[in-house]
Amino acid sequence: MPAEPGRNPPAKYRGAVAEDLDPYVRVVVLNWNSAWYTRRCLEALAATEYPADRVEVVLVDNGSVDGSLERLRDWFPDIRVVA
């Protein structure tokens, strides 16, 4: 919450730098038989300037039968997957 003019910020925010105030974010990406589109999405998320230690990307596969989940796991071995 922004401080009102003429008031001090709450004590927990005094002396904090911007990186300390970035919220933790979890992004859920859905996939169903579309490795190419999902790959583009995951690459775009990886290219953001948001602090990497404050974001988690979770790939949720909705029962793909075209091998896209296996390809995505190969391309992004460190991503959390929910099949």
C-alpha cells in the first residue's frame, strides 16, 4: 500500500530496496497437445526481468497424447510439471 503524503511508510518497509518488495509469483501454464505454443510461452516467461528467485512456473498438462509433454520436459528439465 503506498504511503500517504506526509506519513512515514510502515517500519517493515523502511530501508527496503525494490527487490525486497517484489511479491512471490506462481505462473500456471496449461498445455494440451501444443508443445510449440507452450514452448513459446515458457521461453517468454524465462525472458522476463522479474527476479528469478521470486517466480515459480508450473506446467500443467491436460492429458496430451501427441508427445508434447515429453518434448516440453526435454526442453525445460527444471520446470515443475503436473500431469
